[in-house]
Amino acid sequence: MDLSTFDKNRTALVVVDVLEGDNLDTVYSPVTGDFGEKTARVTEACRMADIPVIFCCDAHLFGIDREIELWGEHGMVGTPEAEPAAILGYSVTDYVIRKRRYDSFHETSLDMTLRELGCDTIIVIGHDTNICVMHTLAGAFFRCYDTIVISDATRSFLIGDHEEGLKYFEKIYGSLILTTDELIQALEEDYDEEYDEEYEDEI
């Protein structure tokens, strides 16, 4: 896809595993610095543009989830590490979907929620680029969603190269890669166009 076909009224923001946990004993590192600032800006910009915000959060079950065998306990259900990061300013208009696998679509209500919201496009931010973000984009592609990935509000710190991951998304899933500033500019331009149309109608 490209920005010429972008329709914010059919788009949702999917925030993948940007969680409150800042315990360095887990696989998650703190949501701070530039990454934290960019994810917060994207999330708030989408709310201001009336784009639904959907948090897809790890919520692993103690003792049985297969990911624990690979990564140790992380994002365990009922703990702060399974909640959206406070820096993103959770709103009552947001949605939270719990997941037990990398792919945010796998045996969750994400697909049904997007369809009920009338969305055929998702903006994706979060981490890890080459694990949960990648598998979520695959899940979206298999279900025929268009995808936009915000390059500086997505990161890899567990495995693989971030830039290579972005190239993979663009080539394999047809994802549109934008920066935070580019997304916000597109949303502001869309708002200006809507305002102009409303003003002309009133005249």
C-alpha cells in the first residue's frame, strides 16, 4: 500500500508488547528514551485522529506456555509486565487483547475486533521487530489486512537486525514503512482535508 490509499477511518493502531514491565530479569527492557517517546507520540496521535488503539499484550500462563521454555518467565498473566506501558497513557476508549504466542492474531480476538471496527488496515508499533512484530504482520497478511509499520516506534533488542526486519516487512508483506513524523504529518494532512470539506459544505 501507499499513502494515496490510506484511509484513517478504516485503520487501527496495533501496539505489540509495549508493556509496563521494567524488570531487567525479564526479556523486556524499560520503555524509555527515544523508543518510549516515539511510541507515546504515535499512540496519542492515533487517538486524536479517532483511530482505535489496540494493545496486544503478552499474558503467559505460569508453568505451561511454550515461550517460557525459550525466554523464561515474561509478560506473565496478572502481573504488571502484562499491562500496557504507563507512558502510552491507556484510555477507556482503547482495547486490550491478551496473547500467549508471538502472533497477536493467533487464537485471540484481534481479527474479530478489527472487523467489528470496520478496519482493513493496521498501523503496527512495538517489539520485538523480528519476533512478535514480524509474526503479527504475517498474521495480518494471511488475513488480507494492509499494514503500516512505524520504523522508529518499533525496535529489536532480542534477535536479528532491525533494519533488515523492516526490509523484510516491505518485501514480504507489502508493508508501508513510515517514521513517526511521517505518520503524524499524514494524519494532520488528512484532518486538514476533512476540515476543508466541512467548511465548504457549510458555505
